[in-house]
Amino acid sequence: MKIRNVEVLVACPGRNFVTTRITTDDGVVGLGDATLNGRELAVASYVKDHLAPLLEGVEAENIERIWQYLYRGAYWRRGPVTMAAIASIDMALWDIKAKSLGVPLYQLLGGRTRRHLLTYTHATGRDIPELFDAVRRRQEQGFKAIRLQVGIPGLADIYGVGTAAGHTAGFAKPLVEVWDTPAYMRFVPSMFEAARNEFGAEVPMLHDVHHRLSPIEAARLAKDLEPYRLFWLEDVTPAENQEALRLVRSASTTPLAIGEVFNTLWDAQEILQKQYIDYLRMSVTHGGGVTAMRKALDFAATFHIRSGMHGPEDVSPVGMAAAIHLGVSIHNFGIQEYGGYRESTMELFNPAFELKDGYLTPGERPGLGVDYDDALAERHPYSASYLPVNELRDGTVHDW
Ligand code: GCO
Ligand code: MG
């Protein structure tokens, strides 16, 4: 079974998605997610201009070999553009292999280790009452675990709350948000105290700091939040400097999750080996595909670290399907983020996975269980859109 052609499909059904489609000489079609929010066309070009010409005529079965060929063969390794491109090829090849054998992908990954996946979704509010209404709505929808993000008095728009929340389409220039670390650090513990009083001790609650704190600030926040027993505290610092996490880790027992911007195991090697985190946030889409993520999560397992794969709306349903197949097959699954998709996105990809009572299942369709509706995609052309940037009150650029 040889690769006949590799296509790159870019569409914006409410937000931009980049999808790689591989067709084999006997007509089997596989899909892979190559979406890199705000830098979509760079990955599209990488796949179209640099990978597709190398893959035509190659044996589609040899997934590991193709992964190594694309990773080592480029000489230039790692990085989000390269790894999202390789991930999309890898996903599409796993999709093809499973389809050609007539089984859902998880069967090729060792079968199921659990019935379904615990998921968390987002609740946000400009203030505490609005946030709590959002939490109640999420609970009514069946979600068991919920990430709480609240507006900070005096700050109009921050991550997860305000104008750019959801980071969808229509931001042709990055929106500038204003950030104030002391104000944030004063307010968030009081929000969690109120949330525990309102919703009780049992609800798994999560929070995303979105890389905004220095190590010593992160250590203080993790310590201040300890009484509220979070399921996890996410991305407390920008994690390029992995050793910085030692300070946070030694200051508190609040579980930590990191890694949505990591692209290879090497980005996380130190925090895994030193057991500085509890959940690895890398996604299949940005972590080099099913092949690489399986290895990263197996490595994490030896250090008692579980999966918490990134699953916002900008990981397409193709990437989400890959995460769900992987999640049901690995032993060290932790939780799956599920940002949710608008209707037009679900129509475009028609995923087999199902969300019920806050749990995800992959469905039984062969392969990843996703389709691509070309006619629908044509009605939603690419539209440039950027994530916001952050500035301190004096105009200094800060991490977003
Ligand atoms: C999350 C993430 C996202 C990112 C987004 C960037 O925890 O879900 O932080 O909301 O900001 O994926 O493209
Ligand atoms: Mg995050």
C-alpha cells in the first residue's frame, strides 16, 4: 500500500484548521491534524512544499520509519511547525493502517484499558457570580471536572475571559491585553475559596495560569491554593527553563500540569525525570503524532506522571480523536481536556467520538473515526487570526 498523494486542507468553520489528507494507491484515505493556532499557513506550507513531495510512492504501512525519516532526515529538529507537520502525517498514517485493517485505532495501540475518559471543560466569568453560573451550566451538561478562570478586578480582558476568550476567528491583528501579576495573585485564591464553599469538596477543579508567573511567584500561588485541593494548576511558569519548576514543586503539594507548548519528549525530559509535574499536557497534534506521544506518555508513566492532553478548540476534532484513542489505550491516562466545538466544525469533521456525562469514548468506526467534508470546507475559507499578546501596565511585553 503506497502513498498516492498528500493534500493540505485549510478551512475556517468558525476558526482555522489545517488538515493533512493522505490517499493510498488502493484508495484508503487518512486524516491528520496540523493546526497551529495563529501560525497555520507555516505548517500548511511545511507539509505541502516539503513533506508531500517526499512521501509520494512511499510504503504507507511503515509508520515508525516514516516518522524517523521526517524527523531525522530534515536535519532541523523539533519546534512547533516541524512537529505539527510530522504529527499530521503520522496521524493520517495510523488512520490509514487502522482503516485498512477495519479496526478503530485504539485496537492497534493495545486495546482499551478503560471504558471511557474523564474530561474537563472550561467555565469562565468576568466576576465570581458569572463564573459560578458558568460552572452550574457545565455541571448541567454533565461535566464532572471543570477549569475555573475568572476576571480580575481592574483587568478588562485576560486569558480565558473577555473579548478574545475562545481565541476564535476575526483577530487579524493580535489584541493587546493588560496584565497585573500582584492583582491576579491576590484574587485567585479568594475565588477558589468561594468556589469550594459553593460547589463542595468533591468537584475536580482546575486552573490555568497560562505561563504568567516567575518561579517564586508560581511557588507562592501553588502554596496559597493548597487548601482548595485543585485537581491541577496548569502552566504556572513559562517552562523553557525546566529546572525552574523545582522551586514550585518544593513549595507545595498542589498538583502541576505542564506541556501544551512542548513538541517533543526532549522539551519535557527534565520535568518528567525529576518528577516536577503530575500531568503532561502535550497534545498529539503538537507533540509529533501518535507515534511520539505514545513514547512520551510511556516515559512519563515510569515517573508516575499521567496524561492531561491539551484539547482546546484549536486542536481539531482529528487531533482530539487521536488523543481519545491514545487515552483509552494507555495505562497512565489522567484526564482529557475538551474545549468543545461549534456545530460547523462538527459538521465538517463528523467525528465518531462521543461525549456523554462528562466522559469521552472514541467510537467504533475504523481508524480515527473522522471525515472531511470538502464542499463544506469550501464555504469556510481561511481567515487570518492571531492570539492576543500581553502587556504589563507600563507597556512591557509579558507572556500571554
Ligand atoms: C488550554 C490552552 C489554550 C491555549 C490555546 C492557544 O489550556 O486549553 O491554554 O486555551 O491558549 O490552545 O492556541
Ligand atoms: Mg493551557
